[in-house]
Amino acid sequence: KGSDDIYSFTKNPCVKHVKGITLDRDTNEIIPNTEVTIYDTDNKVIKTLKSDSDGNYSFDLPCIDNIYKALGEKETYENDTQLFTVNINNINDIELKLSLKPIPQPAAVGTDLATLLNLEPIYFDFDESDIRPDAEIELIKIIDYMKQFPSVRVDVKSHTDSRGDNIYNLGLSKRRNESTIAYIINTGGIDVDRLIGKFFGETQLTNSCLDGVRCTREEHQANRRSEFIVTDN
């Protein structure tokens, strides 16, 4: 009493809280451990962090009016960016969402493209090696896939049914194999070095239609086929 009472205090610096999530653009599922980089208007890095196992990340920025950019990066995904603004008059937290688009990956070695691409069987008429119109539709899908993934090499395997002589059927499967590969090369412009040709005649039937066994036309046709196995990616 009778003297000055002197006080002091510390003012907490104003910060703006930012939180975000990293998602798969196609499935909307979380992408954990995504690299997140924050840039200012001069494209200078001011924050680097990773999203957690739930795809979440958060950080604080000073309460200064400014525009920032968030960049999300993850292996096998395309990058995504989001611009956001810090406004000192807005008291709400800033919420970000980075949606990364998956980059298609080539099939593993040993994959049958017929299964992967959900192809209809590449069938041949009885005792013929010409590419049928219905087979052309499926072969175009093979061509498109090989253009999308230029590193993929494919083993084309051709087969016959059991009717006829074994030696003759081996030659028939060879002709079918050659016509299949020729179509992919000539129509699709695929390099010959990316294709391997193998032919098996009637030695690898898909059913019990062996020599002397009575089978329907459909059962025999199931054996007159070509397969497309990935050998390198």
C-alpha cells in the first residue's frame, strides 16, 4: 500500500492449428505413412511430416495471414496438393484432405492375363488357326495392357483338343501360336522381343477329353485355346 504494484505475464503466441488426412482417391481408404510437405508462397519448405497409421497428421502455423500449399507423396501413388489460407480472423482449425491416385502396377510374374483382364477364352475353330472376330476383341485387351506397361513380357501358350493325330495337333497349335503372336505384333505394334511363343498340341487338356473319350463340342472347344502368362515386368 502506498507503492506501485508491478505485475508481469507471458502471452502465449497465437498459432493456427492445421489437421489433415491422406486418402486413396479411388477407394477413399486411408493411406498411412504418407509424406506431407508444407510450402509457403515463396515455395519454401516450412514443414515436413508423415501421416500416422490412421492417415492423420497435424501441425501449427503462426497467426499470420498467408497462403500455403500441402503436398502429399507416397510410393505407387500420384502426388496430390491442396492450397489453404491462414486467416487470423477465422478461429476455426484448418482441415486438409490429400487424395492420392494409385499408379497402376504391372502384374506379377506368372500372372495369367486372361484371368487378370477377365478375358473371354481365345478360342479357335476346329482344325483352324485363323484369329476369329470374337478373339480379336480379347487380343485388343492384351495389346492395350502391354502398351500400358511397356516392361511386361508375355508367354503365349497355344493348345488344341485331342481329336486328330498327336503330331498333327502339335503343328496345329504351332500355327495357332504364330497367328496369335502375329496379330499382337502387326495389329498392336508390340515389339516381337516382348513375346514368347510355346505350343503344346493336345498335351495339356483342361478336361478329361482324351483320345477315344466321347465329349461334347463345347468340351472339346475348351481345349482349343491360348494363354498369356507374364514372364517379366
